[in-house]
Amino acid sequence: MTTSPSVEDILERQSLKLRDLEIATEFIKNKTEMKEELLQLHAEASSISDGVGAMRTWLQKTREQNNRCRELLSSIKLLDDRIIHMENNVPQELIRDYQSKTNISNNSLKNEPLKNSGTCIETNTETPDASMRDCKKILFSEPEVYPTIPLITSDEFSKIPKYIIGRQTLATVNNLLDSINQILKAKYTFLSLGKAHARKQGDLNLYLHYKKQDLDVCTTNEYVYFFTGEDYEKQTKSKLNKIKLNLLVVLRHCKRLREYRVKNDIRYVVQK
């Protein structure tokens, strides 16, 4: 048996319908204002949508620029590592010699003599004396150029036993190598100018002394470059003290030099 709705239920349903009708009536009365509000909201939503689209485009460009910056940073780091590697491993003498040869070439175009480290370097103009000097180099196996000993690298220095290197630094070892290279440059540049030039300069005895030393050391057909403690003292105005002699042991360990004894004299031969 179904129960009939009470009066309270009927009144509640009717009040809900009445409220809905009032809201619908308000919408109908204010439909123009509501339409304007909806159009305004639509315009604002469209503006926000356009702004979001522009922001996405800007973010995409920013992402691409960031990727390019990362690639550029990686390239810069690679170049920086190469520069550091070259700084640690390329001998300074190569750079100085390159600059010296460049200066010589520029001055040769002007047919002007150039002086480098107190030694007069002639221009490349062909002369009978120059041709004769070249013939002498071929016939008597005189050195064509002076040798350059490469500097010690960081990796080589780290592998030197502590009992050999002691407290000496890489810079100290390479400074000694710079001095040795200057000694070899002065000596073999002097020899390359020939006997006539040495006689003209009043250094004939020194030239003959060098030649006699060559005969003592060059026992094979291969030309050997070397210097002595006397050469070091003459060029640097200082003696090979205990510290420098220990550094020469380091250079022997690194295969830059080897010793050749003639009676009580020691020749420091450049390793090839």
C-alpha cells in the first residue's frame, strides 16, 4: 500500500520549482547584460589563449638557444683544454723560433740585416760565400741547424721518481732546458758560419776547439749535438752547481740528454 506524500514534501517541491523559476526569470530579464558578460569573458579567454601560444613559441626559441649555448660551451671547453694542453706541451722555443723566422722573412724582403740574441743573421740573398758555406756543410758534415730539446711535459714530470727530482718544480727543469737550448743555438750557429767567419771575428781558436771536440764525440757517421760545462759557463756566466747537475740527471732520466765522457771531461749529448 503506497503512502501519499505529506504536505511538507509537497511544499518543499513547490518551493524548489519556484526558486528555479525565479532564477530563469532573472536570466531572461538580464539576458542582454549576461550576453555582454559572456562576450567579454570570451574575449579575455581568447587573449589569454593567444598569450599562452606566444609564451609557448618564446619557450621553444629559448630552448633552442639553450641547446646552442650548451654546444657553444662544449666547444669552448674543448678549445680551452687544447690550449692548456698546448701551453703545457708545446716548447716555448718553437714559438720563439717561429716568430724569429717570421721576422727574418719580413726583413729579408727589405734586404736589411737582422740581429737576434747578439748574433748577426744575414739575409737569404744568394752569394758565393753562402753557396761555398753550403758546400762545406755537405762535404764536411757540418750541422745544418742547431737542435732544440723539447721541454718536459706535465705527464713526464709526474712520472719522475721522487728521489731523483726532489723538491724541484717543472718550471725549474724547463728553465734549465731553455738555457741549454740557447747554448746549443749559439754554439751551432757559430759553427755553421764557417772557419773563415770565425777567423774574421777573432774566434778561430774557439772554432778549432769545437771541431776537435766533435772528433772526440762523433765516432759514427751520424752527427752528434752536445754541450759541455765550459759551454754552459761561457753562455750563462754561471757554473753547473749541485742543483743543476741533479737537474741534468732528471733530463737524462727523461731521455733528453746522455753523458759521453772523454777522459775527465763530460759531454752532454742531445738524445734523438
